[in-house]
Amino acid sequence: MGRKRKTTSSIAGTYEISTGELIVEADPFRDGAFILNINGVPSSHLIPEEPRTLEFEYMRWIAAAVENLAPGKRLLHLGGGGCSLPRYFADLWPDSHNTVVELDAKLAELIRELADIPSAPRVKIRAGEAREVTEGFPPNRFDVIIRDVFAGDTTPKPLTTQEFFQHAHATLCPGGLYVANCGDHSDLQGAKAELAGMAEVFAHVAVIADPPMLKGRRYGNIILIGSDTELPADGSPEAAALAKPLLSGAVPAHFRDESWTRRFFKGAAPRRDTVATNND
């Protein structure tokens, strides 16, 4: 027999996971909602039976980008957590296939008990390290890759290098879409380095973020976008269609096209897996 899913009222609590501890707390501002804290970091927001409610702003920005720019419905999610985005797309697109890669094996198993996650192939959760698993996929396997992996407040370096982008590019179908959640500080050096590496691999790049973040005023999230398909240009109907959901949230965000984005990271050097040393 299958394992019985926990009822909504019994979700809150502390759970042992492979990497440490998951604490599920009731959202004090919304009845029936929960915040998932993984090793002390708020990582997901969960409302059972409401998969299309995305509380975290950056997730809504990613959803808007994918809905407007994705060439197909085979999605790879690097980083699982509470599986908010896989749940969202599985509900939005019932014929989509969402593959989730989550480092924490116990968390990957536990989240199916806590959340109403559709079974495979709509949502398949695979335990493993995101870089290693990505390298193991065959070419042209996915239409979209969403990277949302953090160790604390930082994305592990192996998922930010030019070599990783090459592996991601190979895994995507021709014209596929790569979307990454980059947490960065006010100097935005991390985002610029990633974009420089992405631009070496993808023909087109763009970003989404709220204005204070784009102006370098604080730590926050900036969404990085790469594709070999031309991305919307400022003033185009496609850019206007994407701007509508981005501006409708509590924290309005802006889509910045390729021209702006290339000026933004000009002069930045891509990160590499290894740094050559000069022995002369």
C-alpha cells in the first residue's frame, strides 16, 4: 500500500533530512499555508491543494519567463526544496513532464508526503547532485532548465561556470530555455560573471529583477535567462506580454532585454571550473 499523505493540520513540525533539518512552520499571515525552512533558510512556501499560488516573488518571475518563452513542456528543475515550481507547472500544464533534481534524498522523499505533488511523469523527483545529474542526461532531453540551487545564500560554484552552462545547453533541445535564480549582493558581480559565461554558450541572454536590485542597492534575486532563440526586445509585443505579470505582483519586476543585459555585464569574466596557474 502507498504511504498515507499527512493531513493539512499535521504538516507543521521538525523533520530530519539528509543534510540536516527541515522545519515546517505555519504562515502567520495566511491560514492553511506553510513556510519550509531547510537548515535554517526559508526555501519554499506551501499551500496544500493550491499549486498555482507562488508566494515568493522570484518564483513568480521565473514562472512568467517560462510561460512566455518556453518552446515546450519538458522541464528540468535543478533544486527541489518544496517543489513549488514543479507543482505549479504540473497543474498549469497537465501534459508537462517535470524532472526535479534534489540533493537531499530524505527531503525528496519527505516532500511527497507533505505536499500534493503529482506522480511521475508529471513530476519525477530524483535525488542527486545537480551538476552531476545534468551531465548524465542525453542531448535534447529538455525544453526548459530552471536552476534554483543554494547552499545557504549562495549557488554552488560548479553550477555557475561556463562549463556547466555548456552541459545545460547540450541537455536542452534546439532553442531551449535556461532560467536561473541568482542570489547576489549589491555589487552584482556574481550575476555579471554568470551572464558572461552564459553569453559564451547561449546566443541570447536577458534578465528579470526588481529595480532596486538592478541598481545595486541590496542583496536579492536576479533571474538570468539564456536561449539560442531570440528573446523579446524592449518595446516589442512579446516584451509587453511578459511585463504584464512581472508588474502585477507586490514587488514589481522589470524584464531587461539583450541589449541592456550585455551592457550590464560588459567587462565581466566568466567563471571556470578550474583556474590555470602560471608556473613560469
